[in-house]
Amino acid sequence: MPREIRERLGLRSGDKMIFTLLSDGTVVMRPKNRSVADVAGLLQRPGQPTVAVEDMNPFKA
């Protein structure tokens, strides 16, 4: 992979990649350099109420 692309993607030696094949034949390549812990709280916004996982179950009685 060319150096310019590695630098733009923030890739380091040993980083893993994710490849996705789209229906039109296009291949999308993304770095898999974030763990679940890295993105925890990413969608949280100030003032937005939190919801417990148990409350997200649509089949909850």
C-alpha cells in the first residue's frame, strides 16, 4: 500500500484492515484500528438522556 494512503488513514505497522465489497463491485477499505473501548460514549451528547441496555429491548414485557 502506498505510503501516502497509509499516512492518510493513520495506519501503523500491524494495523488490520476491513474490506467491504459493494453491489456495484466497488471495494471499500477501512482501517480497523479502533477497539470498542475507543468508541465508547462517541454518540453521547450533552443533555441527551441515557438509556439502559435493558430498556432498549423492544420485546420487554
